[in-house]
Amino acid sequence: MKKEPLKVSKAQLERIHDYAATFSTPHGERVLEDLEAEYGGECYVKGDIYETLRRTVNRDLLDRIKYMVSLPEVGLEIEEEQKEEET
């Protein structure tokens, strides 16, 4: 079963390639490993909702970076721009 490519705008495609170019280099991979070691662990801190929230936000950011880096492997396609009709 073949998956359909993910349709993205031209601006999104450029941003996705920026993430991949940044974090797919040896330097970027080391930075990503460091971020994973620092922020990829458990978020919950018993009795401290604020620390739990801080850790959750940090992990969400790390997850976004990893997601954006993985997108070129999924297959991307620029979606057609729809022009709005002027009335």
C-alpha cells in the first residue's frame, strides 16, 4: 500500500528543508543528541506542576525538531495554490 505524499505549501517545504539541512549534518546530529539527552526524559515531577510544564514544553520543542527532520523521508509535494476570486 503506497502512501500519498504529504502536501505542503512552498514556504512550509522550504522550512522543512531548513530543519533537515540543519539537523542532518554531523554537527546538527550531535546537537540533537544533546537536546535529546537534556530534554527527552520524563516530564512529570511529583508535586511541581510548573517544573512538569517546563519539561513538557521543552520536550514538545524537541519533538517538533525531530518531526520536521523526518518529513523529507515521508515524501512531500507542493500543494497547488488556490487563488481567491475578487468580487
